[in-house]
Amino acid sequence: MKQQSIRENLLYHRKLKGFTQDQLSEKTTVGVRTIQRIEKGDVQPHLQTVKLLALGLDIEVDDLIPLDNPKEEVIERKWMLLLHAIPFLGLIIPFGNILFPLFLWIHKANDNKTYDNHGRAIVNFHCSLNLYLIVSLLLFFPFPGLNFFLTGAVVLFGITTTIVNILSALSSGTFKYPFSISFLKKK
């Protein structure tokens, strides 16, 4: 079932009670302009405003505020942690930083658009990282010694970027994998 937004809920309940925006404004002390902006979706109202509107409409605050299912959110955070952290297996198993996220992405991509976007970015980043690592190792032949620092920098960059993205995905649901080559294009 699609989650209704606060603007849709306010519009629905106001019309259900037969109130105009002016009548609801008089009943709640919330300005007409504020009600119009909420119903257009231009603003997210403060909790106090939502309480006043709910009181004026004689409904519960929960009827106006769309609440996410907390169990779904916890499950999504666990999958995000797994998606972003599983490349660390590549430190133990050769090419595990690509294979494990790839299998997980294939498994979860159709479940949720978020998993698809994050998984695609993770696989692209780690494929790129392995390519950069191979190139840095091959530089041993023309530049013996310089490749040591370059290889170390690539590994350190991969580890720090992965850690930063784990924290970012868990806190705000965002990610940023710089220098990624788009091996897996968006649909």
C-alpha cells in the first residue's frame, strides 16, 4: 500500500469534514496561506501546526503524519550495512570485494530501488578499485619502487572510502564513490 503524504492526508480529511481552507484556518488559528502551502506540498509543517490541524479536524495526529514502518527501516539499515561492508571480504578472499557485493546486489536489486542504486555503485567502485590496483602493480616494471606507494595509496583510498560510505549510508542513506567507472549502467 502506498504511503500517503501529509499534504494528501490534510486535503483528504479537510474535504471529508467539508471545510474550506478559510473555515479550517478559523477553527485552528493556522493561517490560510500556511494551509495552502501544506496542501500544495511546498512546506513540511511543524509538529505544533500538525497538532492544531488535527485538533481542528477532530482527528488524531497520526491520521495526518505518514509514519514509516520502523521494522522496515531497521531491516533496510541492516541490508545497507551488509551491502557497503561486505567488500571488506576482498581483503581476505581475492576479488571478494567485487563478487560478494555483486551476488548481494543481484539478489536484492529487484526488492528495492535503494538497494539497486547502492549495490550498483558499490560494484562499480570496487571493479574500478581492482582495475586501479592492477595498473599500480603493473607499474612495477617501468617504475620499480614508485608502484609501492601508488599501490598503498589505492588500497588506503579503497578502505577509507568504504568506511565513509558505510557511515554515510547508515546515517543519511547516501553514498559517494569517487573515481568509479560505470561498468553497471542504470536501467
